[in-house]
Amino acid sequence: MLPAFLLAAMVSSCNKDDDESEKKEEQKEYYGKWESAAYPSLSLSGLPIYEKMAFNFTNTTFQDEIYQGATADGLTLASGIKGTIDNPAAGQMEVEINEISLQGGPYVSKASDATAFATTFNATLGNILYETFDANYIVRNDSMYMILPVKLPVARTDTIRLVKVD
């Protein structure tokens, strides 16, 4: 009777370890470099374009380079944003965009020139993105699904699939 009880306890314990491993696998850290495939999108003018995102995350910061073009093979750097991540938790982060760059130019910082930052951001990415927002994410294997609030064409959330590149 005792050996059967020990065997049942060991099997139960192994199953719990497997469940915990699967949960940890789903909650992998978001740190590192991630990028999307080129996907159809709309430009601010309403014309169809292709877009690709390339993120670099640390525990408290991020950088996103946004590539755009008329075709998936003709993408060029359109803009970049840098910002901070506050209160990161598994699957959630509070984001603030602090710097913006257009077409590979120098970054304009909110901290050093709030007026220039606001003018540049509001005339470009501010039409699509919020300056501060809560983002959610799910990591599975080598993919991260970022769920971001966007403004256009109507306020909603969009999910972008990113693939780990480092």
C-alpha cells in the first residue's frame, strides 16, 4: 500500500512541476531584441503601406524602429521611438514615449526640449499612438504578442506578433 501511495505522490508532484514549467515558459521575460514581419498597414495619409517594427527591450526602457514602404521588400526607416517601462509585471507594462526620431534623424527628447518633442510627436506618431499607455504581452516560445492601444482608424487595441532575434 505504501509503495502505491509514494508512486502516486511522485506522479502528482511531477505533474505540478510540469504545470509550473509551462507557466514560467509563457511568462518569459520580454528583454532583448524582437521584430515583426512586414505587414500591411495604413499611412497617416490613408494610403496602404507595409510596416515592420524592431524593438529592443531592457527591464526599464525600450526602443522601437518603425520601417515603412510601398512593398514588403522596400522598407526604409520611417521613425524611431525610445521610452521607459514602469512597473513591469508578467504580461503587463506601463509605457511612456520620451524620444522620437524621424527617418533616421537625431532623437528629440521630451526631457531636453518638450516643445519640439510635442510638435514632432503630435504631427506624426501621436496620430496613431498615445504618449503614455498600458501594454500587454504574451511570450510563447520565440514569439511575443504585443497588445497595444492605438488611436486610428478608431480607438482600439492591435496585436503585433514579434519574433526574438537575439
